[in-house]
Amino acid sequence: MHKLPDILLRRAAALVALFAAMLLAACTTVTPYSDPVVVEVPLEGLDDLGAADEDIIEPSDTYIYEDDASGLSEKELLEKRVIYFDYDSSFLSELGEAVSNAHARNLGGDANARVILEGHADERGTREYNLALAEDRAKTVADVLQALGVDGARIEVVSYGEERPAAAGSNEAAWSQNRRVEILYQ
Amino acid sequence: MSRLLRAGLFARAVLFTAAVHSALFIVLIQGFSWFTPPKRGGEPISASVVFARDIGDWRAEDLRKREGAARAARQMGEALARQKEERRAAEKLAQQKRAEEKEKKKRQKQLAERRKAEQAERAEQAAREAENKRKVDAVWRRAAEDALSALIGRIAAKVERNWRRPQTSRAGLRATIRVNVARDGSVTGARVTRSSGDPLFDQSAERAVLKASPLPFPKDPQYYEFIDTFDFKFHPDEL
Amino acid sequence: MSAHSRIALFALALAAMARPAAAVVTIDVTRGTESRIPIAVVPFAFEGAGAAENLPAAIIEANLARSGRFAPLAREDFAARPQTPEEVRYKPWRLLKVENLVIGRLKEQKDGRIQIQFRLLDVFRERQIAGQKFTVPAARLRKTAHQISDIIYEKLLGRRGAFDTRIAFVTVDGRPRRYRLQIADADGHSPKTILESSRPVLSPAWSPDGRRLAYVSFEQNRSMVYIQDLWSGKRERIAGYDGINGAPAWSPDGRRLALTLSKEGNPEIYLYELAGGKLRRLTRHTAIDTEPAWSPDGGGVIFTSNRSGRPQIYRISARGGAAERVTFGGKYNAGASYAADGKSLVLITNQGNGYRVALYSLAEHSVRELTRGRHDESPSFSPNGDMIMYASQAGGRGVLAALSLDGRVRQVIRTRAGAVREVDWSPYGGQ
């Protein structure tokens, strides 16, 4: 029960976030084509689009993540709210599984707690495929939670694909931060 | 002996008479011409025997007759001799003529043979010369063909460099452009003589020739005497 | 060898080839080039108060260059600047190897409209290929220049041009981020925002009639599919189910929309009937199935699936049934759409060097990379199939690039502010 204030705090934060989201949603404006917003877009000359100067990083299947769950306390595992994934993969790492399990146990202890699992992908590849891939990641975590007895109705899965990166940059350091599932308590 | 003589004389007379009569008879029958050569040269005149009517009668006037006859015979003999001589001469002439003819023929034959030989020799010579000429010509012709194909190659290469094939062209399109050139190789006229059916393709071909002007033509203006018109056949081989 | 013997050689050669003297020599020409057409677009003269003379010529020139089929002559090399056919002397242009000349004039009318006339001339054949006169409001001058570009393109290439068309794309800028769904001319000019949001917008897709746009918007904090009428601005949410709602693709007849929904557990392809709203599931697989695209005949749908472990393209009949794999090889083949002839696909591939736009030959199962970027995406054919527009990165920012189909000419279309992504080229018409 010592966790309750924490959860309440998070709920409040989630409510604030939701309110802000609704505000932003209301911010969407639709303009008919017949009533144009004119923005000057200069056309520039021929431009060769070669690869950038940065080294090309091959898509990696073998990137080593922090993947050692041993020696982490339940508290330390629960404090981890983000689970990371390999390139083009929705398999849970050992750590990811341990974190998922800890959250499943946590949710099991509070019948009213709800969770949103946000799936994300790195920028590489097509946006729609990444939208599907990110959802698959979130659903993998959801499957673990459900397998450990959490009611599916308490879990919401949302995919943002590559649209909401956690880290900017076109390198493996950023990409590895962006291939993730965020666990948001409601 | 006298009888014998007489008999001899008589026989001679009879023979003579018979001869004269025969001669006359023949002359009467056959006619006579000094100029007619014997029809069958070398063949004996056939004699016929005439029997005396009355030797007693014959005697009296025999002398006269004999004289006349002798004269006649002499004359005849002379005529005969002459005739014979003439015949012989004629015969000789004929013989000579025949020989001459033969000689002539022989000469002609020889001449013909010589001529034939000469002709053969000349033909052989000509053949040899022709063969030589052919060999030389072949070398020249090859060189000439090489030169011409090199020129054609240069011209084709320049036209190909200037031919921008329309991207819509289908395989199997063919167009022919008839092109007239000036002495320096510059194109003075180009027209489509065989259309591909695709106007863009035809235009591209015509334009290619015009763009390639002046064609890489030999500097010497006399080439123009031999080439002043080209048919450019446009048929892409790899589409 | 003396000149004479050379001439003799010629006579001989001609004789040898059994041709009379002064013969017609036949030359076979079998190998042409497919180089770009050298063309000169002379600035149009302007009679009137304004100073619009260069606009149409500059637009036409840029259009032709961008197509990859033309090589416009640099202005400083111009032999002259004729405005009428009488002023044209062909010879200097011939020396410059310019095949075609575009000349024109603009005249301001009493009512303020502008009369624009142009002529397309053949420099070598010395004749006019096309010529036309338009009288338009000044605001339509740009569109008229695109129309003239289309006429030139069709006259010289025998194919319909696609300059007088539009593109739809998404821009992102600012902090907090603003996402704008915009429509612009095919050259990126005159963009107009049709949707602005603080949440991501993606996958714009033109309806075949060019009047509507389907897209995915996160404005409800989840991906949902909308169709927006471009003239009225009226829009309809056609998919807002649980899970993913994405990847809308119009059928060629415009009656159905293929899309990706994960409402039944994992992403599958569905067909949505626009009349009546009936929804039918097309694929059944536990793997990801997404990014549907219709075959030109409307009989089938290709899509991306990772059922083999890696994203590859599969095909399924629009009536359903079993899906068959289309692409093989490569670590990553996704986001495919058909070329107009149905013989090849344009897709995003990763052969180990980055995510690039490639053509995939269906007959040969061969991939030809067209771009050299690291994060190229969202390729879209021009309606005549001659060009591809795609999203790329330049200087760390998202840009659009127009690509000729042979991959030789690429032109970047930048916006002054913000990054550009997710482009779709409009069909003909709809304006």
C-alpha cells in the first residue's frame, strides 16, 4: 500500500496529460483547399541526395542492450517504465521480461489500476510498418501482463510507430532509445 | 613383105579411117568445142570398128582420098595433137590448179592453225593478265571497301551519336531517311522515304542526320562525284 | 596514298558494291542514345505594367529539367532571345546542339488578365511543333506554365506530362510540433494546408478522382483514418477502431479503401466499401500485415508482411484467399506500390546500405535501387509513371525529392521552414 500515493500521483499526472492531449486534439484545424493558406516554398536547384557524411550504420540484430535483470530488486524493476527492443523485433529481452513480470505483479495487487502500453519504433523503415511493429511490441508486453493474470480490460495498447521518438538523432544510440514500450499507469 | 606391108598399110588405113570416122562421129554426136575441157579427164575415147565397103573402088580414088585423108588426118592429127596438147595443158593446168588449190588449202589450214594458236596464246595471255588484274583489283577493292566502310562507319557513328531515340519507341521500328549532301559533307536535304509509322521516331531519325551535319566526309571534293546521296536506315537493335 | 588513288578506290568500292557512280550509299543506324533532349526555353517578353516575364519560362525550364528527359541550355549560353518565329535564326542554336526552342510572349489585357502565347520550335527541322495562346488571370499564370510544360512534354516524348498535377505531403515544424497536411503543385510551389494538427499526420492518399484525400491522423491520440473532401473541407472518420487504423489505399475505381486495422488482435488488411461502409477482412495471419496497395486492374492487393521474419511484399486477391509472396531477397522490402504497367513495384528496400527507393521487377525478381539515401521513404509515382516523388533527408531535415524513373535526375523540393515527409502524387484531374 505504500505505493498508493505514487500511483495517485501518476494518475494525476496522467489526467493532466490527458487533459493536455484533449486540448491539443482540439487544436487540430481543417482547412478546405478552396480557401488556401499560402506559404512561400522556394524551389531550389538540383541537389544531389547522397548519403550523409555520417557513417552508415547497418540495421543491427545484435545490438547489446542493458539486459541483466539479476540483482535488481522488485522496486528497481518497477521503477523501469520503459522496455527496449532490438531492431525490427518485438521479442522481449531478459530484462524486458523481468520488468514486464514486475509490472504484472504490481497490477495484480491493485484491481483498479489501469495501464497504457505505448509502442514505439525507431525511424528506420516505413512509417506504417513501424506503426504495426510498435503495436506488436506493446502487445507483447500486454500478453505477458495478461498471462500473469492482469485483466485485458485494464490494459490499453497504443502504437505511435516512429512518430514520437524519445531521443533525437539518426544513429544507433538514438534508435536504441526509440525502440521501446512505455508503461503508463493511469 | 609387100603384102604384109600392104596389109599393114591397109590396116593402118582402115584404122585411120575408122579413127577419123569415129572422130567425126563423135564430133557430130557430141559437138565440139575447143574450149570445153574433157568432161572426164584421163578416160580413153571409145573406138568403133567400121568395115570397108569395096576395097577395089576404094583404090582408085584411094590416093586422092588418101591424100585428102592424109591431109585431113594430118590436120586431124595436128588437131588431135593440138587437142591432146591442149588437153594435156589443160590437164596440167587443172593439175596445177588442183595443186595450187591443195597448196592454198594447206596454207589456209596452216594459217588457221597458226591463227588459232595465236588466238589461244592471246587468250591465255589475256587470262593471265585478267587474273593478275583480278588479283590486283581484289587487293584494291578490299582496300577500297575498307575505306568506304570506314567512311560509312564514321558517318554512322556520328549520326548515332546525334540520334536520341524516343523512349516511346517500340522494338522493330524502321525508318529510312534519304539524305543529300554538299561537297563538304553538309546535309542539304533530308526526308523520310520510309516511315516507321511513329512520327516521333521518324522525327528523331531526321533530326539525327541534320544534327550530324556536316557528315565526316573526305576533304577531297571529288568524292562528291561518287557519293552525294545516302539512305540512312534507322532500326534500333536493342530496345 | 594520293588523293587520286583514294578517289579511284572509292569508285572501285562503289563499283564493287554494284552501284553506279554518284550512288546512294546505304548506312544502317542501330544504336541511338537515350540522352536528355537539349532544349532552350527563352525568357518570354512581357508587355504590361507588371514584371512577370520570367515566371512562365522559368517554371517550364525547371519542370523539363526535373523530369530527367530534358537538358535545358543555360541562359548565359543563349545565342539570342527571340520572341517571335520571325526573330528566330536557327543556325546559332544548331551550333549549340539545341534541338528545340521554346519562345513566347506575355501581354497584359485591358481587363488585367494576361495573354500568354508560346511556340515550340524544332531547331534542326526548322518548323513549329506546337503553339498555343491562353488568356488567364495573373494568378493562373503558374498553372498555365505547367500546362505548357505538359504540351511540350507530350509533343516531344509522346507521353502525357504530369506537371499540371499536385502532391500531398506532411510538414512538421515548431516546438511544440505542428503537423500540416499540405497540397502543392507537383513542383512543390503554392502549398496550401488542408489540415493542421499538434499530433502526427501520415499516409496521405489521393482518391483516383483527385477530389479527396485519405490520411491517418493521431489527433485523437491514436491512429485513425479520415477521408477529407478537398473542396469543401468536409471530412469523415472511416476507421477509429481499437488498435491501429492506418495505411489507407484507394482502389482504382475509387469505390473501396484498403486499410490496416488491428482491431482483431494484430494488423490485418481490410477492405472498406465507401458506399455503405461495409468492412471485410482480407488477410489472416499472426504476423504484421500492412501497407496495402492495389494492382492497377483492382483485382489484387499487395501488402507488407513480416510473416517470413522480415518485411517482404505479398499479394492477395481482392476477393480474399491465400496470400503469395512477391519479393525475395534483401533484409527489408516494404511500402510497395505498383507501377502503372503493373510490371514492377516501387518500394523501400534495405540491401544493407540504408532504406532506399527501389524498383522491383516482378518478372525477374530483381531489385534496382534508385536512391542513395539512408532514410528514403514514401515513394509515389507520377500519374504518367515517369517520375517518382519520395521523402528523404538532406542536411538532417526531411525533404521531398523528385526522381526520374531511370534514377539519373533527382531534384530536392525544400520548404523554407520545417521538415517534409510522407508524400503522395495526385492522379490527373480533380481540379
